[in-house]
Amino acid sequence: MNDRFAALADALAAPPDGTAGLAVGFSGGLDSTALLHALAARAPAIPLRGVHVCHHLQPEAEAWAAHCRAVCQAWDIAFTRLDVRVDGRGGGMEGAAREARYEAIAGALAAGETFVTAHHRDDQAETFLLQALRGSGPDGLASMPSTAAFAERVHWRPWLDIARSDIRAYAARHELDWIEDPSNHDPHVARSFIRSEVLPLIETRWPAAAATLSRAATYTQEAREAIEALATADFDRVRDRAGTLSCEALKALSFARRKQAVRHWLTRAGRDTPDHRQLAQILRLTDASLTASPCVRFAQTDVRLFDGRLHAMPALDTVPEVDAIAWTGRNTLHLPNECGSLVLESGGAAMPTLTVAFRRGGERLRQAGGTHRRLKDVLREARVAPWVRERMPLIHLNGELIVVPGIWRHPRMAQVSEHAIGTVVWRHRLMDGTLRVVRA
């Protein structure tokens, strides 16, 4: 066998551990057609199928799907067609199509089935250049790994070290028929411009540019793994059990390590990824006044400072502006603006109508000895975060404050109400998205 073809075959010899089947992303183009053919030629002991995603973005979409089905039938390979609708209004059409495609494939994979794509060395070089031009850090420049987690399964790219020219030669040798997508040559598509204009020009001066850039991506991947290991260790030093980060512990790290620790923290918490400007704003919070509660918001994430610690949570809605809500206590009261819900436990058979309101300032709490304290002071001493204080429901009866959930209950409840007022339970997700339950 020709050495260049032997390399293509050898790369397919060892699927990822635990693979019970192979689902090949089959667009019908040159690369995926050659990959599907090469896998079928090996007569693998594990099942093989082609998975075609129809995006409905080109007039030829139906013809392409029919072509892919016919190829699989001719080669006696199982075929699956997935239809998606692409909404590119929130960003680029290329990225939206990729997201829709991968989401559809993730939902179609069987247990133990590995997703296989024909990404090759030239794709890796293109991705590296694109990410560099976007100003990406190590995560982006590392480009594509040969294996990666994918929908609780594995995404395998066996040909990442194979040149596009070798794949084309393989297809010609076996007289394969494939689809030419016009978008692959559209200069308005960033990747196509890199492929058709930029890389060929670079290769006139540096003929091995694709291989060199692909190798740079591999080196960056190795560096990224080392950075991630250090970030994990730093994260363990600066976090607490509640999942917040100590500003003092963060400031003991170098600036570069601080950035990586914060990124790692947000990823572990399942929050959005900040760009470099937002990350700089987050790090500036560590030098902010501890008496304030500044916030950095990006996408659907809030990072807030309180008590010398950084807190990450889903972006909070605005503070409710309702004056009062009538509540009999018989049913769960769902509060506005995602402020949680109230439930009354162990109340009497007959209940007065209660009024629920939010802080407006100046509230005072009666003490057992007949004196009063400002609610503001009580909440501060209890270390209640400012954004929680603003959204905390206050329960009144006949115009008098009687319950602050989890904080205070009127000391003379029997005199205030002729009916037994049970335990007020407030459930909310105002700290880190985790359900909190407080009782009073």
C-alpha cells in the first residue's frame, strides 16, 4: 500500500476505548466521503453508520441528503438523516449551523457510539489561524483535539495529522464521488477565505505552513493542559465550601494565575465564559471596597463582590417595585422577578390576610424587651448579601412587620394576631443558583 494511504488507514486502527459503534459525520464532501469509505474498507467489527445533517441553507440541500443516502446504500452502511433549522440572528451563520448540527448529532448517538469526523491537518491549521486572528488565548489556539468528550460520549478526529492532499489522493485513487459545497469557496466565509486565499499565499513562502501551524496547535494544547492543572491547584487554594473565591487569596497569586483561577472557577460553576475585558473587570473587583457590592454582568452571569469574596450566579432580575402583595398563606406565593417563593407551614385553620412587601428603607424590628432595631443593621450583622437584602420578602399584618424570613419573627406574635401564624418558609436561588431554604 502507498505510504501516504497507509497512514490514513493506520490512523483508523484504534478507536477510543469503549467504542461500541461509529457514527461518521457525513456531509457528502470530499473529506467525510473518504473517511466513511476508509472505515468501511477496514470491515470493522463494530457497527458503522453515516449521519447526515440537513441544514436547509442551500438550494441543493435535499439533493445532497439524497446523495449521502445513496452512497451509504451502495456501500451497505447504515444511514441517518437529521434535519435542523439554523438561526444565525444571534451571531454568525457558520457558528449557528455548527451548533445546531452538533446538538442534533448529540441527541442521535446511541449508547457507546463514538462520533467521528474527518477533520485533518489543514483544518487544524485554518482553525489555529482563525483563533489567532480573533485574539484567542490557549483554549482557542489549542484548536481541535483528536479525542474530546461529546454528549457523554467521545468525538474522535482520527485524521488530524493527515494532509488534505493525501485525502484527495485517496479519493481519486478509489474514484469516489463527492459533493462540492459552494460555501467552501465563498470568500465572505472566514474559514473559506483562509483556505482559498490566505494559506495558499503563506505556503508560497513556507510550503510546510499547514503542518507547522498544526504542530503549533498541538504544542498549545499541551501548554493548555499544564495551565489547567495549575489553575485547578490555585482554585483549590482560593475557594471555600460555598463556592466563592477569597479576594485576599486571589491577590496572593500572580496576575496571570489569577485570571486562570477565575476562568476555572466560572467553568466549574457552569457559568458563562468572560472575554478579556470582562475578566479584567472581575479582577478589579478584588480591589473594590468591601462595604460595597459591585457586579460584573456578562451573558447570563453575574459576578458580585461581598464580604471579601467573589460570588458567581445567574444574572439577577431587577429589584421588585411592587408595593404589596396580599397573601392568605394557604397556597405557595410565587414572588416577582425571580425572588423565589413563600410557603406557610403549620398555620392555623383560619388565617388572616398577610401582606408581602420588599425593603424600602427605614424598617425597624421590635425586640423582646420592647426596643427596636433597624432592619438594615440586623441584616448587615447577619452577613446577608446586599442583593439578597434587596429582594428579601417582608411579611406584614395590619401594617405591622411580623416576619423577616430566616432573620426575625415578631416577639409578641400572639398579641399581634388572634390566629396562629405558622412558620414562614422562603425558597430562593439568589446566591449562586442553588436553591436556598430559610425559615422564620
